[in-house]
Amino acid sequence: MEEKPNDSITKLKGRIDAIIKDRPSHKEVLEFIREVMTEQCKIKPKVKTDSVKIDKENIKPTMEGFPLVEKRDLPLDMASATRLFKRLCKVLSRGKGASRDSKRIYQALCSKEINLVELFKQAGAENGDYVSTLSKKLGVREDLLYFLAANSVKPILEAYANELKGYVDQERWWKGYCPICGSPPFIAELREEGERFLVCSSCSYEWRFRRLKCPFCENEDHQGLKYFYAEREGKANRVDVCGKCKRYIKAIDIRELPSDFISSAEDAGTLYLDVLAQEEGYEREGRMYGGFGFW
């Protein structure tokens, strides 16, 4: 049964409060991401999606390596995305590091210096050049502008994923990118019997993936695939690294976590793992929709 918005918000706040209690050093960023996700929860019931035509006859070849849809081709509910964009600007304006830039972005939106339709489209297509050019024109941080755009359309992409998930054959799809929208994963989950699932950075869809394989370069050389964790924090949260492409993905063992865990909250609560991985020379894949590198 699908959770109601208020139930989702209560669960979110409870889980983040628990993580803050365990890791008080992460308090500021966790409180920030809680506000962002709360606004997303509020907007979800209002999101409208258009019908997406899927050729059922071609599902089999599609599952050979092509995602079901192209993000840039999905019709966006501009009313919901615009409303969320404005709310997130206000959330960021209350923070220390992003206050000036978020206010400037909101001002540019009001003065029509920003074409939100184009921004959402280009951010969804991961067109870094467009976002970079616009950020320079406005005099704001590129990662902040990307964060706002990406998180404003995230509830819409999640709604499409919920409608399309029935078309995915988990037994056929073993790729390191999302079978629905083609985006890279932002985190992995280790489940019962050691099964490994990847979580999409754009639409939040979860799909099964091989335990010993890099999702980014498909390296299967066991000697080049390692993981590490912070001993003081335990094995529930760890980093899977690839010696071939030098990229990493964080993994959470949900068997070691309470049932109210939320992948995005766990991601925000394990920034210490990002620091450890990057100190060792590993990079995180792409621009994460849940990312907040500007913080």
C-alpha cells in the first residue's frame, strides 16, 4: 500500500532524527536534506503525468540494454516542478553556504532570466554545458543550480517510474544504469541473502545487480573490486570501489538497518564515506540528483 504524504514525512523526519543522534557532525546537512525531501513529499500527490506508450512487442529487445524511456522526452508537469523549484530556493536561502546564490536564482526566475522549461529539459538530459553557461550568466554556483533543477523534477520522474515499473523484467536487466530512464545509480542496497540492488539517481527505481561487478565500467575482476568502511561506524554502511575506473558507489546493508531506512537519508548521513573514498582517489559517478556538493 502506498504511503500517504504525511506518513512519508513522519517516517522521513523520524529516520533523519535517528541518524543525527548517531552522527551529530552531520546535523546541518541532514536537516537541510530533510527540508528538501519534505517539500518533495508534499508535492508528490499533486504531480500529473502523461500516458507513456510502451510497445509491448519490443519489451524483450528493450530489456537487452535500452531503457524504457528517454528522460528528456518525458512530458513534465511544469506547474508542480515550478512550485517545487521556488520552495527549494527558499529552503536554500536559509542555509549558510547557499543563501546568496539561491536568492539570486529566485530573483532571476522572477525577472524571467531563467527559462525553467529549458533548464529542466537540459538538466534532465545531463547537459552540463547548458547548466554551466547559465550559472555563469547568473553568477551562481553550477552545482547549486543543477541541484535545484534536478530535485524539482525528481518527484515527477519518480511518478513515471512508478507507472512504468511493471514493464521491467528484473531477470533480464543486469546493466549498471536504470532500466526505466537510463540514469546511473547513486547508492546500492544489500538485501536478504546478499542480493545487491542499485537505486536510480533520477527516478529512484531499484533493480537487481551482480554482487561482484562495477556498475560503471562493468569490471568483474575480483581483485580490482574492493570495499571498505569506517570501523567506528560498523559494516552497515560501506563503499564499493573499482580499481579499473576508479569510481565508487556507497552501499547500505539494509539487514543491519531499522525498517524505516530511506536511501537518500542514508546517503546524506554517510558523507564521511565520500570523504574517505575521495581521499583514496576514487570519484563518484556523474551528478547525483540527491547530491549536494555545494554544501
